[in-house]
Amino acid sequence: MAKQLTVRWTEQALDSFEDIVLQLIKKWNYKIAQDFKVDVQELITRLENNSKLCPPSKIKKLRKCVIHKNASLIYRIKSNTIELITFIDNRADHNY
């Protein structure tokens, strides 16, 4: 069995995650925001066991996971660590 990787959140990942959660609460409700948090945690758990779960992004050495049609996670693999870079709104123009 492969060794489980460590997950490290960057400051940008923490900030962008919080921004999305607050937007969901404001636009929809607390339940939708809570569902998003659960989806992110489940994705992180899967990444810990399979770091290449999500396809490479347009930027070298980064990977992009679509969490929801409107939100994605950008991350990279650094030795035994999965570094969460940022969460993005898929409706905006990004180079990821």
C-alpha cells in the first residue's frame, strides 16, 4: 500500500476557500456552503491516497480538480506533500 501524503494549505488556498464559502452562504445558504466544505474534504482525502487523481493544469507542475461546475482546486505535488495552491471560480477567466 502506498504511503499517504501530507496536505499543506497555502495562505492563498485558505483565503480563496474562505471566499468561496462566504459567497455560497451569501448567495445560497449555509447548507450549500457546508456541502461544498464536505466535497472539498472528500477530495483532499482522495488526493492523499492518489496525488495524481486530477489532470495536469495548463501551468507546468500544477494540477486542477473540478469540485463543482463553478469551483476548482489547484494543487501541486512536492515530494511527500500535496500543496493546495488556490481555489478558483471556473466562471472567471483563469490561466490554470
